[in-house]
Amino acid sequence: MDYLGDTNVLLRRIQRVHPEYRVVREAINRLQARGDQLCLVPQNLIEMWAVCTRPVEIQKAEGRRQLCCYAPTLKNVGLK
């Protein structure tokens, strides 16, 4: 079965310090083990790029920790 991936799930998958990292990693691994696929649409990649390339100063002004320190690749997210 195919599942549409939510950008927040994808972001948590690359944020190793996020509290939900392990839960998301395990969920993606289970989907793949069952033969299911997590599908992406261009909007996912646009949103991930926007978050991962947002200047740290802006993130701090928004009261957030730095979300990403690099622009992820699909391999980093754990997708084929």
C-alpha cells in the first residue's frame, strides 16, 4: 500500500535530536518491512527545503532550535 508522506514526518526522520525521531524512524522502517511505500509529492520537498535552509537567526527569532543543518537527500530520510 502507498502512503502519502507528511513533511513533518519527513523532517522528524532527519532530526536526530527531536523527541519523535525514533518513533518516526521505526514507523517508516515498519512500512518498508511490510512492502509499503511512503510517497512524496513536490510540495514535501519544497517544504523540507524551506525548513532546512531557513537561516538559524530566523529560527532563533521564532523561538525554535535549529531544525536542520543541511539540505536532506531522500537517502537521508530513509526512502528509496
